[in-house]
Amino acid sequence: QDIYDGDITGTDYYPLDVTRLRFIGGSSNHWTGYCRPIDAHDFERKPHLPLSGWPITKADLDPYQPAVDAFFKLEPDTPPTPSPFGGDDGSFEAIRFRFSGVQSVAAANRPAIEASQNLHLFLNANLVDITLDERCQAVIGLTFRSFARDEPFDVEAPIYVLCMGGLENPRALLNANKQIAAGIGNGHDLVGRHFTEHPHHTLGRIILEQPMRGRQFYAPTPAFMEEQQILNFGLRFIGDVGERSFSAELMRSVACAAPFMERLAEAVRGSRMRCRDGGLMTYVGEHLDRDALQGAKLRCAAEQAVNRDSRVTLSPTRTDRFGLPRIELDWRINEIDTRTIKTAAVEFGKLLAERNVGRLKLDPWLLEDEITFPGIDTGAEVGGHHHMCTTRMSDNPREGVVDSNCRVHDMDNLYIGG
């Protein structure tokens, strides 16, 4: 994990050696199984959003959906739970997540990998350099080092794909600077730029007219986003009644008391403990609070606008055990990011009141004239551990690092996954 250590220089964020995992399966080991296809409108250019739009469409991805469903053992796709609003008002629409039957991608697929005749799995192999041909337009080899010995070893192939995530992919490209001083794929100074996350925040608490069980999910309609000049987001409407049992919350409190206990409980149960979701004190508090018995909380995960100054760079002073500069993350929050989340909260609260579903009490930080998202020091869940856009896709090399086939511009055989 120490290889992933780095510095936070911008907006408060999770420690960089915590937000991703460095063992087989990688950061998929953080995943809790939520799945939902990207909407067709997410690929489209939006006039109010610079650099929006993709060089591919949802239709380009649709043929692969059956294979994805099978790989992740997804439950069948069914319509979302009917809205408590009694109909769509044109602003919000109910959405549905499907949950994967695969709790560990690595554990589920390792036997097939090890049995394969044409796949080779090497653990503890750390990429330390990328070598190009004389033209500096094709990769001719990768250099690795292990933890056990200092001697490097090389791998040669006709095609190379980097799949190390949105923080480590740009680090590898920037550190590969022995032939191109700015790093590979960085001819237009775009590698590492445009870092985005999905800000995750609790927006407030709802007092309901009628008890509600479970969770419901909502997203804005394209017309609402255009009218409000905002980004996409997902609202999680989480009812408290019937959500918790004493035994489950007692078990959660014990298991989440230490990282080892959490991992042990997850191994025994075969599913995530979701330590942030409650515990014994939460259970007791909700059952002593009459309002909580007919309440819900409103959470939001939002899209971010790309920003050149929100970026991953190399540290000028710190290196890892292999002598490679560590990363610095300068995460920037845009005005449209904060306005999107405030609009989501206010407009959804209005709809709850108009339809006599309940009343939303906004968390105090949303009432400030200049909104600042709560930091991790407050116990807030600030993001989804989704590291995006640092090698963004565009058919124009001046706007992105890879093309519509995920190939690095100006490189014949180097591709980016993740």
C-alpha cells in the first residue's frame, strides 16, 4: 500500500493509500456491487458544459451488456420502485440499481485466470518504466521490479494496456519521461488534468407523512438539467423504518471496531459490512427518536464538471521505494458542482412538500451563501472513490489523452483502461 501514498494539495480527500487498494483485484475490492448503465444523454454534448460529450455513444456499448451482466452475475433488470410522488413531474425520475452477485471480482475470476492457457498472472510486479521505439510512437517494452529483488525485468508484447486506475495511470505516463521529457501521451499537457470524482454528501433529513421502508433512487431528467443549467446527480431516499435490526447493528458495531474484524466478518458473511451505514448507537438513537421512526435521510452522489486545474501531478520531493516520484492530488470543486447539489436538494424538497410526501430539513452547510462541502474531518463521505478523467477520451488530441478506442493519441499500440 505504501507505493500508493501521496499528498493532497487541494480539496480535502481520502488518503491516497486508502482510497485505492494494491493487491489482486485492485480497488474493485472496495466495491459494494452497485450497478447501473450510463444513460444515453450522459454521452451527449451539453451547451452549458464546456468539454462535455463523448466520441462514443451508449449504442456503442450496448452490444456488450449481456456479457457484463453474466460476468458480474447481475440480478435481472426490472422497472424501478414506483415513485411516492404519484407520478413524474418532469424534474425527477425514479432509477434503479442492480446488485452484483460477485462480492470479490478477484476471487470469482482467479481460478479461470490460473487455469487459462493464454493468460499469465504475475503478482508483486511493479511497473517502473515504459520504453518507446526510436520514433517515440510505439511502446517496445515495459520494465518491472519486484519487492523481493532489485534486478528489473522486461516484458515485450505487440500491444500494451495500462489498467491502473485514474490516479496511477497518469502517474505511470508522467514518470515514463526518459525519452519524452513531459511524459508519454502528454504532448498537450493533458495527462493528469481534469481529475473528477463523484461528490457524495448527506443533504438532510426528511419527516415523512407515511412510513417508508428501504431505499429509492432518483435522477434529474435531461430537461431539468438543461433548464437549471446543472450537472447529473443521483439522489438516495433512504427510509428508516424496518431498515435495521438489533442483532444486525450489534454485529456491525463489533465487526467495524477494527479493520481486521471487518475483513474477518466480510469473509464469513460473504458480503460487505457497510460500516458507514449505522451500528448499535444508530439503532438505539433512532428508536429513542420518535421523528426518526417516520423519517428518511436524503443523500446525493453528483457528476462533476471537468476542470484543467483539478489534476494529478508528480511530487517534486517525494519518491517511492523504486525511486519514482509519488503523486500529488489537487482536487478542485467548481461553482457548478456546488450549485448542482444545492439545486438537487432544494428542488427535491419542494417536490416532497408539494406532493405532501414529507418535509426536508437541509443540513446547515447547504444554507451558506458560499457552499463548502464538508471534509473528511467531519466524518463525511466526500466521494465515491471514483477517480476519473485524468486520461480523458476525445477524438481531438488537444482535448483528451485517448481516442474513441482508448488508444493514447500519437501512440500506435498503447491503450488505457480505467
